[in-house]
Amino acid sequence: MKLLKNILFTVIIILIGTSIPIEVFSKNESVKDDEKVIIEKQKKVLTFFLNKRKELNAKLTVTQKIISKTTLQYKFTRSVFFDDNSKIETITKNANRRTRKVIPIISDYESNGIFHSDLKVCYFEHIFKKKGEEVMLKYEKIFTDLKFLDPLYFNDYYQIDDSEIVIEIPEWLKLDVRELNFELETPEHSTIEEEKNNIHTYSLKNIRGAFRNKGEPRRSKINAHLILIPNAYKVGERNVKLIEDVEDLYGWYASLVDQIGNKNDGLKELVVELTKDKTDDMDKIKSIFYWVQDNIRYIAFENGIMGFKPEACQKVYNNKYGDCKGMANLTKEMLILAGYDARLTWLGTSDIPYDYTIPSLLVDNHMICTVIYDGKKIFLDPTEKYADLYNYAFRIQGQEALIEDGDGYMIERIPSLETSHNKESGQHNFSINESKLEGSGLVKFTGNRKTYILYLLSTIPKNDWEDFALSYLSNGDKNVQLNLFNQPTLKNRDVDVELSYEIKMENHIIDLGEELYVNLEFDKQFENFEMPEERNTPYEFSGKYFIENTSTLKVPEGWKVNYLPTAIDEQNEKYGFSLSIKEENDTVVYSKKIEIKAPILDLKDFSDWNKTIERVKEFYADQIILNKK
Amino acid sequence: MKAYNIFLFLFLIFPLFLSAQRGEGRKRAKDKKAYETNLKYYNDIFGAKDADFNITESPAEWNTEPIVMLCQKIHISFLRDSEKNGSKTKGVIRKRVLIQDKAALDDFSEFYYQNSSAFGIQHIKPDGTKKDIDLKNAVKVESDVPSFYSDDYHSEDYNKIAIPDLEVGDILDYFKVFTEKYSGNVELIAPISYSYPVVSQDIIFDVDKLWNFYYNTFNGAPEFVQDKEGGIDIKGRKRKIIKRFILKNTNQKAQKEERWDFINLTEPIIKVMALPPNSNFAGGRKRDEVKNSIEIRDLFRPAISSGETAGATILGTTNKRLRSLGVKQMRKKEKKVNTIYTALRLDFINQSLIYRAAIAGTPLMTNKISTTSTSGSMNADTYFSMKSNVFAAMFSTLLKKNDIESEIVQIVPRYFGEVQDVITRKEIEYGVYVPSLDKYFWTLNNYRNPVDINYDMAGATGYKIAKKNLKRRGNTFDEVTIPASEASDNISSTKLNIQVKEDNSFDVNSVFEYTGRYKESHNSLFLFQIPILEEDYDKLSSEKDKAKMNRAKNRKSYRRIKERNETKKEELSENKKEAIENWLKGDFELDKLENFEVLSHGRFPNNNILSIEANFTAKSYLQKAGPNLIFDIGKLISGQIELDNDEIKERNKTIELGYARTIKNSFKITLPEGYKAQGIDALNMNVDNLYAAFVSEANQEGNTLIINTTKTYKKQSISKKEWSHLVEMLEAAYTFSQKKIILKK
């Protein structure tokens, strides 16, 4: 499995389209960066051929007619990616009626989170000097192993007037063409049957530039594209089988697993040590799972076949580092030594919208370990630092998983947890002292929220933990002064993280003598989360949220409540905001419950969402008014 | 037949193949030998036998630090290669770092190192087990490298390696040997304190015969001590003829970062300048000069002389311009001097643009007379600044040609220290003093007005010498201190006239005015080259030249270019608008910028204020509060410094504000009909001490609310014991920024 390679592919696509303006205005250009040039016509032609060794290869020829829309000088750059299974050939550009070969700069691609991969960047550029200038750009990419064929998208970083994809399928090739997101964008499709080829032509017009907006879902989720799966081809009378279904896909994965060469003898002592005082099986499983999380650092190597083949358990153990495959394999071997039924498991994280009905490497980008205990499956992702058992990371929840099963495999969906499983809940009790709010607070983190907090703590020096906690809890607001009663700790991930503190808030009361205006809100979650009018792509949250807070205010002696803000209760299947302030026995009680139930806000949701946020904002600003009795 | 062909082919290529193999083999053998030589060099200096690196534990007081540098040694040799008759610099650095924290462990699991002549990492476990890290799986790095791995001594590409089996409590002991070929001289100002504590460190410089070496330490750093036993020559032999200087330092605490800090004045630092034999320095070819100070006066004449050479082309152009403008005949000295400055500025920008275009491969100026006749890129302002010695040489020459006496000043900017602290040439700046006007002039950039002060020089010390005496030897240098800047020299003023609309959003008319440092930092946001240069040409061209330009303007080719430039100007103007909109968003709850206009650019002496008017709409200041409105009025003065509790309690270093300054705000707010503001008394604040002030006044006249605030940093530098006075002002300003009032019907 090529860890994150598919995610990386999306990054690649971003970079393919990335152009950097030559001048210092880059941050503040009025003619927006993506509008500085447009692609009048884009054509991608995919053809197939047999190489000298009669192996199936494919050639993708991309031509783009690009026109400058700015009067200013503009550097248009293009980065095309390739790896051990592909190469870039013949880059040309035609400008001023001259066709010239372009000499690209080739370099290794470096990505955060991946230590080393075989991915390389082929970089070239064209400097547009005036408005209306045209250039015709052309390059060819050869795929030498068709398991790694790129998906074909119609869109680009820049706006495209007319985008065409042509696939020439020779009669000797059995090709599975999958049309994805064609219901969201609607490309036209026509087929011409020739004597030796079937030519499929897809076209889509007036396509906006991709990657425009913050929080934009990946292209695979919102843009029309094609995934091509060569099933088999003929060489003369010989039929060469490739990947036709998930069984073939698993077969290839399994062939790599067979080559791992695990030698788990050296792990025995450790497994005994970890499990010796435990009688409960779950405790034993936990001790192994947590040990791998804590002691094996995630360092990803995506070099050639090692992008798919797990590193042997003894190597990961000795190195104390590994990628998801290596960590999953080590976990599996340790659990087997402890006497459990543990299996390698392939899956695509929530970044990938496909399931195993598409038998392609594009479906997977992650590996975990599954333990089958008492007929039930427990999914262990040791890359998820500080996750407790059953607390599945949001990114794997609900995803289809391909699990080893003897000589075969099984497909199972990882359970989705309720939103309330990942909760941040707070309780604050205030009283008024000299125009300041004073009191105590308690915040509890559960589920993924807890994992997230523990992970954050682990990434900063221990000396800074208290400062971090204070800054997190006060939302970086200088008006909110805290004094922690307990220090955060990484010691036990099986219990919720709780932080309690003394709290003082300044500038939350306006004293008009006979009236006090009081505001108990200091987090203001989602206050600035309106979707801009011009936004034309959905918004994807980083996960599901559940935030709950109750704050109380003791009404001071001699004062009475004159006004309380009107409650809000907006609930639908994607989100819920419930905010209310009530008076109960000389105490004002402010309850807040915010729930993000679905990760994606679609364009059709924006209008209601913005109205909700506007109301939330008004509520946050509104005041409790106390009058002297 | 086919087999024969293959055989023939193999036969033909075999000798080539063999030869290539031999070549590769020789290269590998040579590389291996070189590596071993360098490894021996390392071992001779502080390799395995160096007992200082036996340390395995951190002092108890640093047990909670993420890492502790147990020992580090830096050895730099300035060498002569007698065989090649050349000079080179060779360095050895060894560090031994103890990892004490999980976060640090994750950082060090991916270890970075530079391409070096020899390099090695040893991983040491708490039980003393040692393992050399195999580097064969290292990968080249082109992206950002964590700052821990960079140093001031070595500039090479980086690699990274994953360290196996690394755990908290482990030690990484690593070294590198490297050579650097410096084109000229080595000028180094480096702290000996870091973001981590150091148990012991040595910094060693070996200086070969004939090399020149200037060195010293400052701010509590231990002194360099000369080792009588000498140092190591290019062949690794210990020789007394090689001068060795050692700085030994123990128990160096981690640097504590504080805002407003001139690190060269507060952290222990070393300053070193090494010049190869026969370098032209201080007016002569120097050999074998080793000193712990330099006499900056000796650098005066060479700097000005090289400035004269470098500026010769522009000088000729400006001289011609000044003659055509009849500057020599001007009666008023001040006008004359200012015209010379602005004319030199124009020709400098023009020349720089031509140069920039030349290196970009696109000819920029088709007609040198007119700036608007461009055919290449004028997308945006590129900031040009003239080297100060070139400016001083040219400006003083032009003044002399126009009968104005001047003196050249040689100054050490305050952030480097004082005259006696100078060790390197980069610590010195030059300017011009005109005694008859009692005024200093500082080097040019695109925007600098001759009447502007240079805040970097304000309060700095140095020397001045009369221009007429430059060529004579034995000049007298007068000591000089440049007047410190006053709070009134650097003003940022914001005037807002606000109309509250029915939907509680704002229509805002704003005027921003900047002088001094504030002007410098806002120039490039508001101004752009084409109109600036058009105005410069208009102001600084003779009638005859203007007529010439007008004739050129009638040419068809010119008109085409002009047309294109007009379109560019429109787009640039739109760009500016967006840039200004983004800038306004930083300070206000801006909804939309309607328009903006530069009222004055402050580049000519008659008006040194950069002034901009902008009309915009804003929202979110007024919100419903029960039946009334709550006005987030404090936000109008924009974000204020938020000191945290630790910062308030403790200040360890002198507060270097850079320049004294004043920030004024004036708001006139017309409230919706029938509304009255309540709670405005809380907006009246008055904190005023010797060092800083925050004064605010709020009044209500009918339905108009008038608020004025002034925040003043009265000094450019404040002693740490006066910190509380500055805190008092900063806290007041912050408190104001948090104030809200109620608007009641």
C-alpha cells in the first residue's frame, strides 16, 4: 500500500496547476491569481500500447491552450509528477508561432509527513508578458505499470473553457472505465467504434478553477473524473490478466505480504513483558496496541514497492519507526504472539470517496490491524497516537476495510461513532466581583477530541504544557485568566481528559451604575464561519464536533435579572446549535450545545448555515442585563 | 548474423566500459582517500580522544529542558595552501546532544545534516552502548530545514536520515568537517547562546600565517585566549606559527526571548572578521594583522573611494540633470541640497530599473528620458536601496560640485553597538552632513525624502570628516552622535469619520497620515512606481528635456507603449485597492473598501507626510444588547499588544523600541438618531509617565461621539528597571481596546 500516495495525488494536482506570480503583488493581486490566465482548450488523450517486452503501457498526452488575461507580467508554472512507474516525455510549448522543446527541472518531491518517496517533480514555466498572449503547452506522460494509472480529471487550477478527455481503447485491451461524480458535473460522452479502436470522447465546458477555497473537499469528492482499470490484454493469442476485481486487487496485496519476511522471535520477550500482569484479554490487546503507538514513530517511506509492501516486524521494532503498514504489521505480529487473531487490513481514509466496487489502488491509502475477538472485530490504527481501544479516528470511521482472511479476504465497514462520542464539554460557575466575573471551570475531552488534545500535548515540550493548556482553555483571550488546579498528563488514555481551574474574566461586564450588562461567552465557536457569497464549492469540516458548555452566574445580592437573550435552537441533519440562557433560583444558566454531524456542507446548505451563524453571532454579542432592585 | 552484431557491439563498447569503470574506480578511491584524510583531520582536532565529549548527563537544573547540548566544539581554520598558493577555510564541528523529552525525540528522529567532507553520527544509549548511524539511506532535502541544524559557519545542501531506535535519554554525538571558499572575507557576528542550554562549548579559530584576523567577544561572553602551542596547519600538523584563539564557555543557559530586544547588545556574542593574505583593507594590503579591535576610521577612505567608483555612471547622469536644471545657480541652500538629493534618487531608481530589466532579460527603457515608455515589466515596485558608502560618495560629490560644503559621517547603527564594538565592516554605515543646514542625509531608496530622519541611525555614534579633506592623509575625525528620534518624528495618525447606518453598519471616511518610520513601512503599500516616476520626471526635468519628451510622446511607437502602460496602471491601481483593503481588514471590521486616494506621498521636502484617504464600510461594531445596542468601541484603535503575566512580571533586557513614536486616533461618530451613548466615562484614560503615555478622551455632543486617543513611546531605548512604566501604558491601551459602551434610545 502506498501510504497517503493517493492523498498526495490530490496535492500533486494542486501543484500541477500552481502558478506563481513573478512580482511582489502575489498576496494582494486584484486580478485573482487563478484568473490571470485561462485555459481556453484542454485535451487529454490516453492511448495504450505494448512495449518491446510486450507489456502494457499507456501514454497520456496533455495539450492546453493558455491565454493571459492580465496586462501585467505573469509567470505560469507547471509541475507534473511522475514516479518509478511513469515518466514524462516531450514537453513542448508553442508561443509566437514557434514550437520549442521545454527543458524541465526535475527534482525529488518532498511532502510533509512523508520522509521519502519515489515521487519526482517535472517543473517548467512560461512567462506571459501581455494580455491576450497565447501559448500551447504539450507534454506526454508514459505509464509503465498500469496499476498506477492516474485518474483523469476535467478541471485544473485555472478556469477551463473547454475540456476534453479522449480514451482510445484498442480491441486487444479490456478496460474498465468508471465515471465518477458525473451526476455533479455533467460531461458529454460519445463513442466512435473504429476497426481496431473504440474511441471514447468526454467533454465538459466552462469549468471553474479548482482548489480556490479554504476547506474545499478533495476533487475526488466533488469533480467529475474517470478511473481506468485495465482488466486484461491480449498479446497474439495469449491473454494477460491484470486486475479485474477486488479479488485480483487483494491477490496483489497478498503477494506483497508474502514477501515481508517477518521474524517475530525477537518480539516474544517484549510481548510477554507487556502482557504478564494482565488477565483480561482487552487489557492485553491494549497494552500491545498502546506500546506500538507510543514507541514506534510514524516515519513514512513511499519508495517504489515499499509504498505498498509492509516493512518486516523485526525491522520496525529495531528501528522504532515505521509507516502505517510497518506499524500495522508489527501490531499484528505482536498480537499473534500474544495469542490473538490479528490481521492486516487495507482501507482508504475519509479523504477517499471510493469503495471496493472499484478494484484499484486508488481505493486504499492506509493500513491498520484488525483483531477478531469473540467473533467481533476491533480495528487498531497504531498511527493514531493516544487513541484508546474502540475510539476510532474520524478518518477511518465508516470506511470499507479489506481484511486478511486465510487465503482470501473479507470486506467490512468500520463502525461510525456517534458525534457525541467526540466531545468537549465545559462547566463554569461565575459570580460578580468588582465588575469582574470570577469562578471555577472544568473542561472534559472525550473520544477523538481527547486523542487530539493528547496528541497536541505530545508534540510540544513538557515545560510548555501548562501554557498550552491555559492558552487553549482561554481561547488565547487575555481577558480570561486561569489558574489550573490539575496539570495535563499523557499517562492514561483510557480515561477522559479533565482540566479544572480557577477563572477570572475581565471586560465582560459593562457597569452603568443602575444596570450591569454581562456576557458569559468567551469561546464564540463558529462566530466567523460564514460562507462567503462568492464561494462556489462545498466546505469540508475536519471532523465531527460536539461542544457542550454550561455556565452559571450567581445574581448578586440587591440585583435582579431584567433581560436575557432569546434562545436559539437550530437543528438539522448536518449541524445543530442550541444556545439558551435561563434564570433558575437567583442564578442565570447559560447552556450551549454545538454539534457538527456531517463533515460536508454543500452549496445548498450555505444559505441556512449563514442565517444560523448570523443568529449565533447575535446571541454571543447579546447581554444579560441586571438591574438594581 | 545477429549474434555477430551483438558480439561486435560488445567488443566496441567494452574498452569504453572498462575505461569508465576505471575512471569511476579512481574517483571512488580518491573520494575515499579524501574522506579518510578529513576523518583524520577531525580525529586530530577533537575526535574520539577528546575527553570533554565523555559527558553523559545533564546538570539537574536542566532536567526539564527538551534537549541539552552536553558538549559542542567549533573549530574554524583560516589556512594557506602553499602548494596551490591559495587560501581556504576549513571547519570541524562536533556536537553531543542529550534528548530529554518526547517532543524533542520526535524532532530528532529525522536528523538533518549538511553535505560535508566528512560526517558521522553516533547514537549512544544510557547504558553506554554506541552505534554509528548508517547514512546510506539518507535522502536529499530541498525544503525547509529546522533551524537547529543551521549554523553561521557552513553553507551546503542538506540531507536527512531517520535515526533508528532513538529514545528519550539517548545521546546523539555528531561531527562534520567542511571547507568553505569565501570569495572575499569572513564577517561573522554570532551568539554563543542558543534556544537550548549548553554544558560546555569551545569555539576555536586557527589563523594561518599571513591571514588577517580581527576578533572579540561581547555581552558577557568569555574572552578568546591565545594558545601558545599554536594550531593546526593545512596538513593537520600542530604548529606554533598557526595562531590559535580559544573561547571556552560552560553552563550557558538557553536564550530567553523577549520582545524589543537588540540581540547583539544583550546576548553573549562573538564577532570575527578574517581576511585572506594581502586583502585590501583599511587603505592597504594587509598581511598577518591580528587584533581584537578595528579602527573604523581606517575604513573611511577606502569605503568612500569604492563608493565613488561604483556610483560613477549615475553621478554623470545626475550631474547633467542638475546642470540642466540650473541647480548651481539656486539661491536657497536648502532647496539646492534637496533638489540634488531628489534628482539623485530619480536617476538611481531609473538606473536600478534598467539594471533589473537587463538581468531579467527584458529591456525596460526604450527611451531613457521618459519613464512611461516601458516595454517590459513594471508590475510592481521593487524596493531599491543604495549602498550607504556609494550614496555618501556621490551625494557629497554632487554637493561639492554645486558649491555646498558637506561632511561624510561614518556611523555604527545602534543595533550593532558602539564604535569601539565594531569588528566587521558590515557594522558601519555612511551618511552626509551639511553643516550649513545642520542636517544629516541618509542613503536613498525609492521613497526616502531628504528631510526624513533614518530611525536606524537615530542616537547612533560615529565620526564625521569634511569632504574637502577626504583625499588628504592625517585627517581629523570628529566624534558625532546622531540626534535620537523623538516621538514626534514618527507619527501614525488615523482619523475616522463614522456614520452609523440604519442596519447598524458603518460608513467610514478615513484619513491616515504617516511620518518617519511609519511612513517607511507604509510607502510600498500605498505608492507605486509609475506615477511616482512621472512626477519625479516632471519636477526634475528641465524645460528643454520636457520639450524633448513631448516630441517623443508624439511618436506612434510611444503612444502605443503609453496606451499599454495606462492599462497596466489601471490594473495596478486595482491591485493596490485590494492590497489596501486587506490591510484595512487587519485593523477594522471592514466590509468593503469603496475608494482610496493618496493625498500626499511625502517624497518631496515641501511635504513629508504620507497621507491617504479611504472610504469604506464596516460592520460588527454594533450588536443588539437587549433593547439597546452594544458598541465594541475599543476595537476602533485596532489590536493592542497583549502582554502575558510572565512578561509583565519580569524583564531581563534593555527595552529597545527602535524609535520613539506616537500613535494618534481621532474618531467622530454620528450615532443613529435618538441614541445616546452610556458608559463613555470608562473611555477617559490618562496614563502618562517619563517613558510612555496612553491618553484618551471621549465626549458626546448631541448624537456625535468624539474620541481621541494618543499612545506614545517616548524613548527609543528604556532601561529594564523602567519596564513597569511601559507596562502601565501598554496595559492601559489594551484595556481601552477591550472597552464597550451601550447606546440607548
